[in-house]
Amino acid sequence: MPRNAFYAQSGGVTAVINASAAGVIETARKYEDRIGKVYAGRNGILGALTEDLIDTSQESPAAIAALRHTPAGAFGSCRYKLKGFEDNQAEYERLIEVFKAHDIGYFFYNGGGDSADTCLKVSQLAGKLGYPLQAIHVPKTMDNDLPLTDCCPGFGSVAKYTAVSIREASFDLASMAKTSTRVFILEVMGRHAGWTAAAGGLAAEKEGEGPQVILFPEIVFDEAKFLAKVDDCVRRYGWCTVVASEGLRAASGEFLSETGSKDAFGHSQLGGLAPILAQLVKDKLKLKYHYAVADYLMRAARHIASKTDLEQSYAVGKAAVEFAIAGKSGVMVSIVRKSDSPYVWEIGEAPLEQVANVERKMPREYITDDGFHITEACRAYLSPLIQGEDYPPYRNGLPAYVTLRNVPVPKKLKPFELKK
Amino acid sequence: MPRNAFYAQSGGVTAVINASAAGVIETARKYEDRIGKVYAGRNGILGALTEDLIDTSQESPAAIAALRHTPAGAFGSCRYKLKGFEDNQAEYERLIEVFKAHDIGYFFYNGGGDSADTCLKVSQLAGKLGYPLQAIHVPKTMDNDLPLTDCCPGFGSVAKYTAVSIREASFDLASMAKTSTRVFILEVMGRHAGWTAAAGGLAAEKEGEGPQVILFPEIVFDEAKFLAKVDDCVRRYGWCTVVASEGLRAASGEFLSETGSKDAFGHSQLGGLAPILAQLVKDKLKLKYHYAVADYLMRAARHIASKTDLEQSYAVGKAAVEFAIAGKSGVMVSIVRKSDSPYVWEIGEAPLEQVANVERKMPREYITDDGFHITEACRAYLSPLIQGEDYPPYRNGLPAYVTLRNVPVPKKLKPFELKK
């Protein structure tokens, strides 16, 4: 008798996480002798805790196929981290209770580092309670900070967006610099690792092309060196474009964006870096500036997704189901690079114990000695990830993204009170 | 004996202004019996004043054709407004002197309202001095605020970028809203007219789709009404996306956000609106927010240009040359709408006297009664302008934009001292 599968999307969404969902669902549909229905958690793991399940079998093949070209999380995601067993055993037990009630034998969890940790714990608890469950982690994070995989699905598209955008802005700035704006700053998401900022560096293929300056969270911000670098660029080329990671830190260890802007409650919110840098440029160098803050636009930009990233995102979803069919559990699907050029990759696997709560930062050798750009080694690593375009279909001049019906599965259990 | 042509790009550049350049140059090359060389001004009209001319005949047909898919100003633009005759007759006389020295009989000026004014004055002075010159204005402005034309080349692409971006961000936000961010604000350029913000409204095709709120410069900002509207959306849909024009004004008439710096035209530099709105949402509604500032990214985004806009941009460049060949002068090439659906347009002309220094704002009937969205009439006007995609070629995963050789024409005159 085939058992059902549970699939959920976790944490910040990406332009291609729905391609992983399509990979899971379409592949599961091919194994109907082994997998019954795929139930998706509405708003990620919350859907499992509250028994708010979506019956994906109610969606047409065309709708599931359209997930491949639709950004964000079609079933809803959440930022909700399960605590350790000791602190919150009730939640883990509830998950198993819901899985039991709906005969769920497969747990596919699509997320980043925190989710890998949850996936591992669920897998361990199921074992402890003697509940048969195969738990597979489907990697996803625009931050590209998961270990034991060549890259993280979602990152290649953010990387492409960043490189394309800063190239375009650099062309714009170069046109205007004679009489107007000289410095343009693009602030990008990426709290702890500089991968997304680094990707902007791909746009500078020749001497003098923008961006000339990249600010990484891995390199402590040095105001004097930054200003000297910008000043030198403007003297040399007439203009300077900067890609700055929101996670840029001052020597104190604080986020630079926090040093300037705290709200009435003393909380700081990231995303205020560009104006701080721009003000410095204006005050100290007396140069006219413009800045952009990419924020959600970059991670939602399915219209300029990387074809490589899209293919990998679909492939990890597909592989997760094949792993489960093959009897695996407690692993993350990974991407293994066989060569840089041509880029050859294949699907691999990594034990969740070695994935959970490990954050992969940029290696120092990927950053130039002066700390302001990427090295050739970094370029060789990043460049394959942005290759290829995969445009969504358009209707009325706009991308035709799908919204699913998201039909709920009838509940069988009593309501569950969430902690806090 | 064919006389030479002068072409210059003026003011803020767009994703498709180079398509107009391609239209001018490729068409001029077809009339070699009438037009000698096309000289481009390096950095716009400054190039004429300083006799810094670029010989476009040195560029290959392939390079000129590549302008069609390259954003920004290939010859450099400038923000430099010529004053009236009385204040600065020397500059106008210098232009004529340079034109005379290089046997320039055609003046093609590619810009917005200020440039139309310059084009008119140059045309008038040439007449007064008995210098034979045909002056044709080639319209361009992402602000869409020129009169007597259906739309302005450059706007359709900004409109498409804005609608695509806010649709994508809305999908992202809808995924996250259950446990995290509820409000997303996209700040767009557009100082006095709300056209670019309005275009975001095209993304909302059905009830509940984002953006649910648009803030126009034409509607005085009312904090209480804005917060009530956002609050209502969040209660109704769980989330709310907002497109806000940088030119939003307080009841006092001041821009809601002023940085204090002014550009060469005396306009103040904007760009700090989104954080102000976000802070309001956080303080008053206690909702988590994210915001993006599009800035140059929107007007440089050739990767998602509107095909309609691109075709019009090329067509106005081509028509400018044909107008000159037909003996016209002192006119702007315009776009005439024959029908909305299907969108049918043709080339027309408008006398520069009626174009210069007239700013076309959004008609009130294009904005809903509550002031927060666009009407069906506005949708019928805007929708045709974003139709179609025209992707640039890619190399190494990035758009293959062209950089011209920009070979200077040997100078014949003494240097000229610019005012101020």
C-alpha cells in the first residue's frame, strides 16, 4: 500500500524553489505504486503542526509544470525554527502525530541550514518512536551558505540578477558621470556570507567595467580605504559602481547598517546600508551618488533566472523522491561539481548531521588582496552558476505565474496550540 | 554635396535610448546622397559646445545594430541645460560655430522636455543667423511626461520593469506573510508625474493581487489614510505591497523625502522615501516590512525591456532622419495612438513650441477615487506599452552589451570656456 508524502517550503523563498516543488511532485506522481499523495504544508512546517495540509493531487499537471517558471513559495513558507527536543518535545511529537494520521511515510523539507536541522531532528525522533519515515532535505537558499554541496539552488538566479543589474547600472552611470552622478551603490541581501555580493563581480569582465568595488561581510569595513578606492576609480574611469552586502560589518563587529539607524525601540533592521555609504561618498568625496536596494526583487526575479540554477532546483526535488524510493533517509540532496569549464555537475548526497547548522562562508582566496573584488578562482566557481536563461511565458506583457488552488486536506485531529 | 548630422543624447538615459541612436544612424546611412557623416556629441550637448564630436562612421554596422539591445547612452549623456538667449547667447552661438566648422546641417536631439526646449532655441537661433539647420527632437524620457505624444520612448520599458518586479515581489511576500514580513514597499523614480508608479498597477490584474497600494506624486500623501489602507489590505489578504513614487509630496507641498542635494537643473535629488514609509508601517501598524529602491536599475533594465517600447524608440530615431530628409525642422517626432486594443500606433509630429517646457501629468481619471490605484482607463492606456519582450543576446550568462569605439572627430576650433 503506497504511503503519502509531506513536502514543505521553509525560510526565505527564491525564484526557483517552486521548481524543486515541481521536481518532487512530478516525480512522486511517476511512482504511484510507492507514493500515494503529496501533501504540502501550508506555510511550511506550520502546516504540519496545525494539520493544515494541501492536497497537491488536486492540481492539474499543467499547474504543477507551471511551478517551474513561478517564483516564491506556492504553498507558503514560514520563518519558524523548531527548538531542540528538550525544549519543545511536544512539537516534534505533534509532527509525528500528524504524519501518522495522514499516513505520511516521506518527509521532503525544502530549505536552508535551519531546515536541515529540523529535518534531521524529525528523522531522529521518528526513529526513536519507531515510526517509519524517510526524511530527505531538499536544499534551497539564495545565501549559498550550505556546506557539502557545490552550490545552493536559488543562489544562481540571485547571482545572475545581481550581475545583470550592476552591469546595466554601470552602463547607465558611465553615461551620466560627466556632469552628474559619479557613484552608484547597489545594496544586496546576504547577512553573513558575501556570495550574492561576489556574484556582482562577474559583471566586471574587463579592466574598468563595473562594479569596481565589492563590499563583503567577510571583510571588515574600513572607511578610509573604501573612500580612497572609490576616489581612485572616479579619477581613473570617471565613475564607480559598488555592490555592497547588507551584512557589511564595522570593526566593532556590528552591522554597519545598525551603527547608523536604530528605531525608537532600539531595534535595528538591515537594509539601511546603501544610504550610509552614499552619505559618506557625498560628505567626504563631494561626489553625486545614486543607490538602489534590491531586497526581495533579487530573490523573486524569476524573469531573469539562471537556467543552470533552475535545472539544479528541479533536479534536487526529483532526486529527493528517488532517494526516498531507494530507501534513503536523513540526507540532503547535494550538487557535485565534476568540472568548471565546461561546467559538469551531478546529484550527490550529504548526511544531515554534517549539514545542519554549518554555515559556509566565502573562502578568503575568493576575495582579492585589497578586499574589494573577486579573484579568478571565485570567478571560475561562480560563472557556471549563472549560465543560461529560462524565460517564463508572458501574458499581457507580464510573466504568467501560477497560483495553485491549494485545496486543504480534511483534518482528522484536534487543534494544536503553537508555543509562544 | 551631403551635409553632416549631429546627434546627441540628453538627460537621464533609458534602457532603449540607444535604439533611437541606432534608428538615426542606420537610417542616415541609407541616405548617403543627402547626409554625410553622423557625428555624436560626447556627453550630449557638451560635446557640441566643446567640439568633442564622435565619428559614428567609424563604427561597424554590427556595432550600430548592437545599440538596439544596449541600455544607457552609448555616446554619453549630460545634465546641462542651456539658458535663455539673453542670459547666455555665447553658448548658442558656439553651437552654430561648431556646426558650421563641421558642416552640420542636421541636428537630432534625443531627450525630454528640457532638451526639446534646447532643440527649439537652437533651431530659432540658426534661423536668426541665417545658418541652414534642420533641428528635429527625438523624444526620450522614462518619466513619460512629454506632451503631444501617446507616450515617451523609454517609459514602456520602465513600466514593464516596475510591473514585473512588483508582481514578483508580491508573490514573494505572499509566501512569507504568515510568520514574517507583511508589507513590502517598492520605491520608483518619477519626480513629478506618477506614470512609473502607475505602471506597477498593471501587475494587479485580479482582486487581491499586488500591488494593492500605489502612491502617486499627484495625490497629496495622507498618513492616516495610507496606514488605514495598508492595515485593511493586511487584514484582508494577509499582506500588502506598495509602489511609491519618489516624488510623493506632503500636504505642505514638499517632497516627503528630501536629501538636500540639487542637480544641475536645480532639481532636488530624491531617493529616501521607502524607509520613511516603512518606518511608519512599523511604528504605527507594528508590522514587519521590507523595501526596495529601484533607482537606476529600473531605467537601465534592458534585459526586461518592452518590445513595444523598443520598436517605438527605434522608429522615432528613424523618423527623425526621414523628417529631416523631407525638409522638416523645429518639430518633435511623436507617437500617435490609433487604437488601444489591438494597440495600433503610427509616427506623427509636434511643433517644438508646443512641446518645450510642458509637463504632462497623470490625468485624475487615471487614478481611483481613493487615490491608491489605477483605473480601467489608465490600464487601457498603459497596458499596450509593456507588450512584448525583446531579450538581448547573452554571453557568459550576461547580456552582451556593446561599448563603441567612439573615435573623436579632429577639432578645428579654439577651446570654448563653459559657463560656471
